[in-house]
Amino acid sequence: MVKLRKEDIKTKEVLSWKGIHLFHFTFSACSMKTRIFMGLKNIDYTGHHINLQKKENFSPYFQGITPRSLVPVLVDDGEVHIESNDILKYLDNKFPTLILIPKDKEEEINKMMIEENDLHLDIRNVTFKFLVPKFLNNVKIQEKSESKATLHGNEDSEDDANRKFWENYKKVGITDEVATKSLLNLKLHLDEINEKLSHHTYILGNELTLPDIAWFIYVSRLKAARYPIHILHPNVNDWYESLLKREVFAKETKIPGVVRFISYIFYVVQKYSGWSIKRQLVG
């Protein structure tokens, strides 16, 4: 559990907040996962939107709350929790009316969520290769704040890794080689999930659990990027469409018209330059 000590937090105002607060971004995969989780459990919270496109996560204010400059961040009666999967475990224990991490599946769920977390860079690569043109992310990253939060008194390496990604992205973007490697890695995991779904309604059986929420977000992102889910993973496609009928899931997939238009133009340009996900994976 990644809960910050009071002395780690430099933006002191959050220490006096009452109730549950969530720092999040509309299109952040981890934020989307957390909002669905909280929606299913009917958890009331106060939202604080951090615009990652404008790099507000690197502002002195937000850096004073979390050492990682990443969303989501949960504040519960002044206690600050970071790392999305740890946040969800915390909330599942605090609000047990609907259990999404059942004890008899906890070990398997933990394993799957570690794998899901390890795929975060791959889904980020797909997003910025196929959905978001590079010029929309051309924002200068602010330097580390002198009042930056720490993790147990120390700087956190996750922040350095995040900054390194953006520095490299600014220089070269997402290369075809990197994108292909990420797509193949995601495909490998989706093949396994497709097999699981040939036996059950949901990924780990006939009851909805946390991996369903996490993979719904990833599949949503891949479908938006025109990954041929229906061809390569038909069981996953059917599972996704069934979840999409539920409002708590569906509202997280709504994309503003201007974003859809830009991503479509982006797709057409790449397709006619000879590069598309379908061509890479199906031929």
C-alpha cells in the first residue's frame, strides 16, 4: 500500500480535507479505471481534474501532493494514497458492499494487476502513436519543484521514468518499432484473456472483478486506435460490448467529437503512408 506520510506531503492543504477526493484526468487510463471502480461501488467523492495535456501534473501544487506527478491520487480524510491499484485495494476494503477483489481470487487478481501495470507503457505507446498527434503534446515540462513531495522521505524513481518518457517522446515520438513491440505484447495478453472468456462470462469467472475493469479500459483504448479486436479476439469483443451496455462503463468511452475527428485524420494519414495496426497484426 503506497500511503504517504504527512511529512512527505508539501502541499499541506490536502491534509485538512474531509471526505474522499480524487485527483484525475479525463483520458488517463488509470483514472478511468478508478472512476469505474468507484462508480460500481457508489462511492461519493470530490473530483479534482489535472490536465495532463497541459502538464498540470508537473505543477508545484500537484508535485507537492505526490512524488510521482501521476494520476490518480486519492485523499481520504487527509490521508494521501498513490498508485492506482493500491488505491483500488484500499477502497475495496473500505467499502465492502460490492467486493471486486474477492478473497478466493485475490492471488490471481494481484498477479493480473501486476501484469496490467507492466503494460501501462505499451498502452501509452499505442495512444500516442495512433490517437494523439505529437503536436498536441508539445508542452514544456516544468522542472522539479523545490517543494516536491517525497515517498517515505526519499525521491521516487517513478517520477524520473515519467520525465524520461516525455523527454524521449519530444525528441523522436513513438517509432514504428516501439509501437509494433507494444502491440505484440498487448496481443499476447489479449490472446490469454480471449481463452479465459471462452469459458466464463467475465475474465475470472461469472462475477465481475477488478481485471474486467482494467482490461475494459485497455480494450476501449485499443478499439479507438482501430486495433482489430473483433477479428483477433472475438470473445474479448463480445465481453467488451456486454460491459459497454452498462452506463458506468459506457460514459468512460465517450470521446469528444473534435478528438474523434483529429484521431480519424491521423489514422487516414498513417494508413495511406502504409502503416496501420490491422496491417501489422493481420496483414
